[in-house]
Amino acid sequence: MKSTIQFPSSLFPLPSSVFPLTAAILAGGLGTRLRPVLFDGPKVLVAVNGRPFLAYLLDQLSDAGVRRVVLCTGYRGEQVREAFGERYGDLELAYSQESEPLGTAGALRLALPLLDTDPVLVLNGDSYCEADLGDFLAWHLAHGSAGSLLLTWVEDASRYGTVDVGDSGIILAFREKAGLAIPGWINAGVYLLSRRLLGSILAGGAGSIERDVFPVWVGQGLKGYQARVSFMDIGTPESYAQAEAFFADRRLSSLRQIGDVE
């Protein structure tokens, strides 16, 4: 049985080349709203500029120095395993497959035996946040947080619930979607969660970590790391269309930096 690696708050500065945590990607989404324009498969395999969306998340983790990723799969999860196998570049890939829909909370609880660090880095499989994961971890450890959510600022929060944050990043409340085009801090789908919190999720239960669990954890050491960084998701056909431009712009910018294009 693997021992759980713990990282005390004295771990500074973090090595730039290695991110010392196991990451989990919530890759069980059905992509129901995307089916009219895409295909009947796992949302993480939706093609963006000719590549599965999941590849962009794995690239981000690899670039940050992560070396082990657990993919929490659900609907047609065998397609994810067939597409990515046991390794992706420098990343070791493991799989936690649901036998029935468990939601994001149940999927993480099911995967807990495979998550061998404390805390665990968690990413939603249908969104991308252009944040410095090393800075996020350093902030989490410095603030002694039991769980940290990466929050980003958007000018139009009508599609998202907003998050109220107090002193030292303490999360005060989650606001449901209001449908109003107002600015606010939103959950960017990137989390650092202690095994204590993950273990408090009912084993075998189903539910959404965003809607059913995070509100319950308010007052239990849940904090928000606020970063004004680029964020996008592929939850709707409209946002999926924007994702193509989002990643195309970043590829062109990278090519210019290394001198491959004029």
C-alpha cells in the first residue's frame, strides 16, 4: 500500500522543475450540450484545433512539473484510456472509472485510494485556467488552507455562480447563477484539496462538488486564491467555438516567441 506524501507549510521555495503533487482530472462529463455539434463521447475528448481538449490540460500539468495524473472517468471512459494510455510525455496516467454516474464529488471520493499526496491538485475536465500552478500551491501552503479554490475575475458572470471572499482568502459564500451580466469572482475549476476533506465525502455517494460539497465546507478551512488570469470552458457550443480561437492565439504567440513565424 502506498504511503501518502504530505507537504508541510515549510516547503518553500518550490522547485521550478517539479510540482510535487498528484493531480486528478474530472474527466467523466457527458458533454450533453455539445452533442448537437460534436459527437457522442466523453467531453474531454472533444477536438479543439484537432487535439482532444484533455491534451491541453495534460500539457499544462506537464509544463508545471506534475508527473502523475489520475483521470476520473465516467461515460465511455474506455475511450479516454484508449486515446491516452498509461503515459503522456513525462506524465504517468492512472484511471479511476465509475461503474455508474457519481458526479464530480463521488468521482473524487472513488479515486481517493489512487491519490497519494496531501493535498491533491484537482482540475475540472471541461475548463482551462491559465494560472501559475506553482504560485497557487505556494499560496495554499502559506495560508494553511484545508482546501483552496482558484478563483478568477470575469466581467460577465451570468453563466457562473460567484464566490464571496473575506480576509486572508476565506470563502464566505457561494452565490448561485443569477443570470445577470455582472462582474465577479468565479470558480475556475482548479482546486487544492486535503485528503481530510476528500475523505469526508460519503463513499459511494453521488453529487456535485461545486453545488453539493463546497457550500458545506464553508467554515472548514476553505479558501479562495484570487488570480486575474485567462479562463475558458467548453460547456456550450458557443464557448466551445471560442476555445478554438483561445488556443490558436496562444500557439501563435508561442511560435512568435521562439521565432518560428514572422
